Amino acid sequence: MKLTSLKALVAAIEEGSLRSAAKRLGVSQPALTKMIRELERELSATLLLRSTTGVLATAQGMVLYERALAADRELEHAVDQIRQLGGRMSGSLAIGAVPLAVMLLIPETLRTFGREFPEIQLRITEELYIAQLTRLRKGEVDIALGPLPEHLPPGEFAVETLMPIDMVIVVRRGNPLARARKLADLAEARWVYTGSTPDTGYAKTLYESHGMTPPPAGALVNSTLGLLSIVGSGNCVGLLPRQIAVHPFAMQHLEIVSVAEGPLRLTLGALARADSALKPSVRHFLAHLHRAAHYLSHGT
């Protein structure tokens, strides 16, 4: 199975057109078609459904597409690691970070890391809830920054503890629920959950940590803006890191609910796959994260 043929399949699926895929790869359309036909013969499976409007991946085609993307990422990581082990600090580094890390840690880390390693291209994407660690496991990001999940599989990840954070309860400014004094007072409220399913999220963790049944999810969001918008304009309840909740912009629309149980205390940390932690740029970025966390905590 040739790498060029896999790239042809990936381009065809992403472009939805053999002509566009050929243009993207800089080859003729007959040459691209031949590469995909060779893959289909080798696997004895139809990978693309062809029509007058373009191409669409079959179930078998999607399986190979996903594996081809993963293989391409691994090869890119290998090339970067080989160059960096040889002393050339170049390539790219992908970071998935929760909003608190994007707001507090990333700017200072980028300042010092970028100054030391200007040839490393950094790609930052926001993650509202990283506990599933899906993108890290797939190799789509090199480092995940967020509250450290419980019960991490031993040996799968390199784990770096950075700083403590408090997740506080917030409601729209003027909402009568702001007068709640214990979690039980909010058990019937419409909670905004963060994550991919109603079975995840810090609100669920907060209630379960006090031996209580979590309230049902009134809304499910995967962005900070979505959470701020829903809580700030309605009667929903949510959780935010204290540093974000007390930001002047947030305080125009939200207020913190002080309950007897206190905030949900979490630890902000960095996770990297154990194998990718050998990559020099990953090790250096983790060191700069520690430096930024120390700077924020101690002002030095």
C-alpha cells in the first residue's frame, strides 16, 4: 500500500471531487484515479462512490481514510522528532487547551517558548472539556491542557501538574438562584453541562463528589462563548473557573453563587502521550508551561 495512494484517497474524500483532489496534489486526474483504483484492487473493496456530482466515501473508504490520517500524523511527528533530536528545533506543535489555560497560561508560555524556539509553529485549539482525551489519543494534539481527569490509565500519558483551580457556580446577574446557599437548592435548576454527552461535565462531578445525584442537563455546550451566552441570558446554572467568572466582562452578566459545599476544586495540568513526550519540543513546551504557572502563582 503506497503512501501516495493513501494521500490520493484522503484528498478525494476531503475535496469530494477527483478533479479537485488531483489539482490539490498536483497530479493529473487519470493518475489520481489510477492510484485509488489500485487501492481498491489491493483491498478488494470499493472505497469511493462515484457520481456526476463528485465522490463520496463508502464505509470501507472511511475506515481507510481515518487510518491514513492517523498514519500521516505519526509520520509528521516522526520527522519532527528526528530533526529535533538532531538539534534542529523546527516543525509544529499542536496544543488543545481549556479556556482558562488559553487565558492565563498560554500567553506567557508562548512568549518565552516562542522566543527560545522561533522555528516551532504552534497550533492552539480550545477544548472546553478534555476528560475524554480523544484528540490526544488520536494524535491530533501533542499536549492537552486542562483539569486532570481522574483514573487515568497508568503509563498511557506523561502527566504534569501545573496549578490548582476552583470551578464556581454562576448564574445570570439578578437571577433569584443566586441566593442559593447549598447544592440541594439548585438540584431542580437547569444546568448547563460541558462535554460531548450529558454523562460528562464538571457539574456532574460536583454533585457526585458530595454523594448527590447530578441534576439532568438542561443544555449541553462545547464552547465557552456558548456557556456564557446561555447562562448570562437565561435562568440556567453553570460552572466556570473562578478566574474567568471574576473577569470584568463576565461579571457584567454573571454572578457567583456561594454554596456551603464550596467550589469544585480541580488541578490544572498538562497531558502528553507517553511516546510523544520523547519529542524535544514537547519536553521544552512542558518546561515553559511550568515556568508560566510559577510566574502566575508567585509573580516571579
